[in-house]
Amino acid sequence: MSRGPDRRPVERRLHGDLPTVDAEAAAAALDADATVLTSGFGSVGYPKAIPLALASSPRDLSLTLVASGKVGDEIDTELVGSGQVARRFSYQSSRVAREKTDAREIAFSDRNASSIGDEVQYGGLVDPDVAVVEAVAVGEDWFIPSTSLGQVPAFVEAADELYVELNRHQPLELQALHDVYRPDAPPDREPIPLSSPGERIGTAHVGFDSEKLAGVVETEISDSTYTFRDPTDDDLAIAANLGSFLREELARSPVFDDAVHLQFGVGSLGNALMGELQALDFGDREVVYFGELIQDGLFDMLDAGGLAAASATSLALTDEGQERLFEDVERYAEDVVLRPADVSNHPGLIDQFGVIGVNSAIEFDLYGNVNSTHVRGERMINGVGGSADFNRNSLITVCALPSTLNDGAVSRVVPQTFHVDHTEHDIDVFVTEQGVADVRGLSPVERAELVIERCAHPEFAPELRSYLDDVCERDYHIPQDVERAAEWFE
């Protein structure tokens, strides 16, 4: 494990006599059926030049690709679209990746963000050949990551070889954000010694066996940053409803007398929710973000003095957000920490800090089961990411989403969801623009009644009520009519 004290600033990019190669040479050196582990999380901090070289390779490749989070177009559009990838693990969300996954041209297996590192290292998920990572500085047996960490330390440790893309577009000052801590291997793994989210317990760099370094590729390519739409009226209503719930919860529970630890899923709705929090009176409580992604709204909270610290594994920012950060990295580093995903998403830490986790979804059903990944239970939209980590382990778990989509034509509250990412046991509270359903302690039918009353759109609530009334004529704990529920999707 690494607990630092070595956090001395690095003042140049290249250290030592390192093997520098171009991207085409690196791509040509990989076996045609190589298993490639990449950096990247939240669409930032991923390698760019080598994936593009693999995409344009004249060879017929059949790669297995493993990333711990969302990566950019160079990987999930160009490389995946080239037909050079046969198998893909963990999160993906690009249109090209969806189409190839749904056509089963790519064998895709979805994994939780917190566990993919252990599965690669110890679980026999894959036989890793090479890790390809992005860095802002590199030496003979270390490198400093760029805008995300994800499962990079675990991937580098597991791979036989390592290529480092040294990206001069990414500021060297990013080193101030990183806190790289490596848990021991089971069964000798000790609890992670993090007492507060703003604390640093590791180093700024990722270490590796110097014999693994196959080459350094110098690049100057920007990340595929996020583009967030302006909040809709529904987003703002959801944010207001969540704010009302939080006010009541903070007044009710003594757990939050001194501090509140929050996590939000990434997206335009997440930014709207953070905007609502700025207007929320937390009194003397310390407000802390402990999640996996830092987005623009958190910088607004930091600048307004409403946030004591923000801990995550990635900087999921817009172009404007990245520019804002890059212009003043060292100031933000006083309060912002980037950690490996097996720390940022660690179930024990989420539980330790009593996190209030707020994530969205595609739909949820009357009994509280949530589908985050597949339309109609069959067509993939995106991977599950870290939502399961927080939904299963947060002290209070909130599912927040508009009650309809397609201009009100489709209800996102359904009788039964045919793909379940988060079960009825995982979610405590549902929030839509219609209201809040706190389903803690309720029986399945009681949950369904409250969800219809508080969260369903008025256009669909009568039909949902009719369905519930009819199935409740059956003498079962969770009454269902699968055929009728399936007709809902027609």
C-alpha cells in the first residue's frame, strides 16, 4: 500500500532515460487478441493516441477492452466502431458502443465501479496483457495520473506491460489533487485508514515495476468533456422536492447534527440538485461531497463557501469547468481530492460517512425496483457505473428522475421493470417533479400506493392505480400481472 509521505511537487514531465515511442509503434506491438486495461473515468483521463492507432490498424484485431468508467470518443466511438474490439468490460455509453452491444457484435459485461479492480487482479475476470494510461508526468517506476484515477493502480499492478501516454495538454499541477492509496490483497486487507473525506493518506503518483514500462507516448489531446443542457422545469422541481426532503431529514435525524455527506450522479439533473443545495440552510453543519464524480456544480458550491471538501475519482467537467479548474488547480486542491475508485466507491467508507446518495435511472416500478441501464429490459443505454455502490451502501438512498420522458409520452414509473439494477431493498426515497415518496419501512403494496400518489405523472397515475387495484385482488405479498405489465411497454 502507499501512504506517502512522498508528496514533493514534480516540476517536469519526463524523468530518467525512458523508452519513448509513437502511438503506431505501440499499437503494432500489441498482440492481435490482447487484453488491454485503460485509464479513464467520467469521460476524462483516458488514453487517446494509442486507441486511435489501434482503430486505424491494418491488422485484424480482436481486443478485450477493460475500463473502470466512462471513456471518451477515441475509445468508445473510434476504436469500438472500428470493429477491432471483441469484448468489453465495465461502463460504456456511446451510441456506437450501444449499437454494437445490442447487436451482440461486442460481448459486453457490466461491472460495478468499486469492484472491477479486484476482479481483474484477483477474480480471474480477464488475463491482463497491457495497461495503457494517461499521465501528466512519468519516471522510471512511477507516473502521475491526469484528470481521473478510476481503477488505474489495480490495472497497472495486474498488467504484464505498461504504456504511458504523457499528455502535455493536461496541467502538471493536477498532481496536487491525487491521493493514491492501494489496499492490501485479501485476506490480509485492512480497513482503509480514512477518517474524513478531505484527508490524504496516499501519494500523488502511481508506482509500478520499472520492467513493465514498454513505452511512453507523448500527446497533446484534450479530453472528451461533458456537455450539460440547461436545467428543465422538471429538473428544478425535482431539485426543490429533494431540498424539502433534506430539510426534514436533517431536522429529524441526529446523525446529521454535525455534518452531511452527499453524493450525486453525474448529469444536468445533478447540477440542478447542487444548485438547490446552495440555497439550503445547513446551519453549522459541515457539508462534504463523497462520491465518484466531481462536476461543475460542486465548484460552484466550493466557491460559494458551501462545501468543506470534495472527494471523488474523476473530474467530470464541461469545457468551462475544466478551464476553471486548470486556471487555479492549486487553490481547488486545498478542498478537492481524487482517489482510486476502490477507495472513492468503497462500501465501508460510504457506510462510515453516512452518505446521502442521490442517483438517477431510466425507470422504477411500483414496488421500488430500479432500472438504470436497459430500455424495455433489453436495449442497453449505459453501464451501471458506481450507482450500485452508493445505492446499496448509503445511509439514505435517493432515486431522482422526471416522471415522464419524450415530452410526456412515456411514464418512467412503470408497473414492473423487466431489468433490475437496484432492488426494492436498495432505495429509500423516490423523487420526481411530482413529489417525494419516502418508502422506508413500507410493505410492497404500501410502497406502490405512495409511489403512485407522490411520484407518478397525473397522466399515468389512473392507469397505474387501476393496475394496482386489479393485482391486489390476488392474495400475494407482491402481486404481479407480468403479461399486463409487459403490455405497458407497448
